[in-house]
Amino acid sequence: MGLAAFRKAPVGLVSALSLALAGCGGGDSSGSVAPQPTSTPGTGRLYPELASESLSVSDVQKVVAQAVGEAQARSKPAVIAVVDRVGNVLAVYHMNGAPMTMTVNTRSGAGTPIGGDNVLPGKLLPSAAGAIAKAVTAAYLSSSGNAFSTRTASMIVQQHFPPAPNTPGLESGPLFGVQFSQLPCSDLNTRFASAGGSGAFIGPKRSPLGLSADPGGLPLYKNGVVVGAVGVMADEDYGFDPDVTDVDNDAEEYAALAGIQGFEPPAAIRADKIPVDGTTLRFADAVVGNLHPLKSDYAAIDGTGGTLLPVTGYFAGAIIAGTAYGSEGSGFRYATSAEFSNPDAFVLTDGAGRNRFPIRAGSDGADVGQALSAAEVRSVMEAAFTVMSRARAQIRRPLDSRAEVTISVVDTYGTPLGVVRAPDAPIFGTDVSLQKARTAAFFSNKVTASQLLGDSDDGVAGHVAAVRTFLGDPNALTGTKAFADRSGGNLSRPYFPDGEVGRPNGPLSLPIDQWSPFATGLQSSLIATDLFAHVGFVTGASGTDVKHQCSNVPDAPGGKKRLANGIQIFPGSVPIYRGTQLVGAIGVSGDGIDQDDMIAFLGANDGGQKVGGIGNAPKDMRADTIVVNVGEGVRLRYVNCPFAPFLDTDKQNVCEGL
């Protein structure tokens, strides 16, 4: 439902609709109770245990050889990267004649060339960075219930969904902004370390450019389990697909498709079998029938067709085997009963048995009076996990699978107070759930304006005045209103109301003639300096890598950044309050934006009710009480919960009235 539908609606009706109506809700809404997926016998677990699968060195060699063979047949020398499920780079192969650099596409969402010093458009970057980013994207967006590619990513991050010349007026992609996650400066994502040391292969590893929307990245599977992905960069143009109505003959995607032969995802879980908001997603324009005969002999190309290419900060120059997701060494494993009560829960680990983000109390008592206690954090996270395990998944197959997401809770300083996830939740949601929690806490904070004004990076401070003018509120961004990620996302679109051409941009976005998936406004401006610092490190122009926390907003007490892995601008988080006092936020990511909203919102409500004293923001503080005067009154959104969301009941409107 577009924001335009809320013009001139009565306040009470708008509040109810903003909570109850679905934007991309999963399942049917007939009221029938769906059959539940089979649990794992004898474990007390609701989710199936995943088989332990990983890529061997010979597997990686086969993937590379097949991709190289197709690229040679098409006379399109390429850089080919292979990663495992948690982002370890297993190979980077540079074909003879392949370009060493690529240029980021300079056309905006409106088809206008972007000028000036925007974040990425027009920049010359290493092709290897593009290939790695493509591979990381396909691996991180996929799971045993959904197989997504970089073409899928392209479809869901643009200013209209689906992106095509005939779709003006439609809302932006459901994962609008996800491309600025997995950033090289993220304090959650791990960094390359030489083999042999403890934790050398733990994930999730960072990406040199965040997630990619350039076709040419496809996931790899063994026995139905995602084990990694391949990314191909050949054409020197790092871009996106602005029109899903045509079929591209993309040499990069064909090389990637050749690479995954023998490691294909099950057909039933490919993106082109998954609808979102009435539109079926895209997986690949390349088709197997148009591939040249496969060449799988790596020895035939070793040192002759090209060479393995060391990439500073990512790959040492020798092919390595992948790490099995779910093992201690992968950085993800089942939680112990002391770490989390639910036997299905996964936590992030340091490779030596220690939980990287154990449940803890807030660190901000001096500012908020009474910080979140560890018991309160645990209650919210357990409640959210329970909601997730009852919820019908949006982007997973088979139909009526349980939702699988990552859940993060933070205090008002952005300090992680706990991170937990379902066993097979997509990896991308790990970093994104923390981004979402931090974003909700940040924009609901009394220090938001002063933090942005204190950031010297180009394009950041000006958003404060833009928001205040746009909302007609000189006190905006001082903690008087509670902002969920859906609310801030409304203000981060190049059209307001979302998708309606001819309208002004939201105050946290760039105008449409400057906007692109590589330059989104405040989101990209906050991390531009850090991103380019890292590119300099990768190319050898600098001997110093980017700092291990994103953004240059002033430090919170204790020396950390409130936005230490960037911000996120698509839904799935709410702030947490003690009465009218902000005390933290919960972020959720991994299985449909309305599902994410519901799990966060009900997690805060149910967990708060269990311990007493905390919960969602008071209704009169929520951002959906803000009406923006853009010719006609348009109300911001807060959360959106799906139709028929649960597998164990036919209850509707599960968020209404809370």
C-alpha cells in the first residue's frame, strides 16, 4: 500500500491500517490454518537441522574452470571470485586480458547521468572488488529455502518495484538500501586473517563494496544446502538492471551460470519461484540451454588461461576450501542453553567457543536513567524468537515454512546487547538486523540532530535542516518522536510519497536526478569516506585499512559510534521505551519486510509485558502521528504487519491496538 493511500485518512483509521495491512505479506489470507513444517525429532527443535556441507578445493577449481570456459567461449575475459556461505574468499581468478578496473554506473534511477562527487557513481574501482561483492551478495541473500542472485538484488533495491519503464508510481523495492550493508567498515562483519589462527575463517566476512546489484553473482549449493557463490566481473561497468521486462544476454551472468553447474540450487527455491507483493522475482536471464560445452578441468587453465589474483584484505592467492556453516569455525553455531533458552537458536561465535554478542545489560544508564537489564533484553529477544518460529515465511520455499531471521537488540549508544538467529536465516540479515536496530535507536534519540551536525562528511549535516523543513518541525530529530525503520525509510525515498513520480524527494534522500542504487542520500553519505579509505587499502594506495566502525558521527560515551555499521532504510525495527524514555531498539531481518516488522513490534510488546516496565513507544510518540504537508497530508508509517501471519492460528490483525 503506497503512502498516497493515507492522505486525509482519519488518525484512528490510519493508526489501525498502518499496523494491520500487509505490504508484502506471505501466505493466503483465507483464514485456514496451514500445515506446519516437520520438526527435528528428539531435539525439541522446530526447525530442521542443516546438513554439514562445504566447498572443497576441487569444487572451487571446478567452479572456476567452468566459468572461465564460458567466458573464453564468449571472448569476454573476466575476473572470477568464489566465496563460501559466510563470505570467506576461496578463489579470485584473473583471466588473461580481463580488465583490472571497473567504473560504477553513472546513471540515476531516472536515467540521468549523475554529476558531482557522489558516493560511488563514476568511480574507478578494482574489478576484483566487484567480483567478490557479487559472490558475497549471492551467498548472503540465499538459504536452503531461497536462492537469490545479484539480479534478484537489483530488482529489490531500486526506486520502483518492479523496476521497469512502465512502473512509475509504484513503491520502491522491498529491500531498498540493503546494498549499503556488509560494509568494509562494519564492526559486526569480520575481516580476512591468515589461515591457521583461531577464528581465521569465522564469518560473516565483510564485502569490499557492500552488496551488489550487478548481474553476474549466483549461489552454489550441495545437496540442497547453500555453500557459497560465484561472482563474475568482465564488462568494466558495475551497474544494475533498470528494466526487468526484457531479457539480457549478459556474458558475466552466463559465465557465472556455467560456474554453478553441478552446484545449482534446487529449482523450487530459485527466486523466479518466489512472489513478493504480487511480482515474481528474477534469478537469471541466462539459461542453461545457451551455455557452451562445459570445461571443468582446472589444470587446463592453471597459469595458462590466467592466474590466481591476490586481493589485499580478502585473498592470499591460493585456492582454499570453504568452511561448513554451523560449525564453530564458521562463526555461526547452535546456542548453548546458557546463551539462549530456545534450542533452535544460533549465535555468532569467535571460533574459539565464545559468543561474540552475548545478552547483556545496556551501557547507557547515565543518559536514560535505567538502562535495559540483561533480563529485559533476554525477554524481548526470546519473545521475538517465539513470534518468528510461529510466523509464516515470506521468501522461503516450500510454502508455509517457518520464518527464519536474525534478531538484534541495542541500547541508545548503539551497543549490541544480544544477537540471535534462526538456523537457516540468510547471512545478510545478521549485519542488517544490527543496522536496523541502531537506526531506530538513532533516529528516536534526543541527540540525533547534534550527531548529524557533528559529522564533517560531505552531505551529512544538511539533512537536519532538510528534515525540519520537510516536516515543518524545528525540533525534529531531538527525540520527541519514535522512528521505526519504516518511518525513516519513508523519508529516505527519492519520491515522497514513495514511488510517485513528479513528487519531491524525502529529506534523507537525494533528488531522483542524483539518486541511484549507489548514491541514496544520508545512508551513503555517512559511509562514503570509509568506503573510499578501504578501496585505497585494497588497491595498495594506502597501507592502512579503514577503521573497524562506520560513519564519522561523534563518539558515544565509551568511544564507540552509534552507527558503527551504517544505517538501514527498509523496514524491520522499532525503538524500545520505558514509559516515554527511549532505552534501546530491536532490529529484525531475513524473511520479508512485513514479517520483520511484526517480529520486532510483537517482540518488544510481548517481551516487555512479560518483564513489565518496557515495550513499544507510546502511541502518541510514534512517527505515524506525523502528517507531512506535500500538497495533501501524507502520514508517515510505523510498522506494517502481514495478513494471516501465523502457522498455528488463523488470527488476523495481530498488531492492531498494541
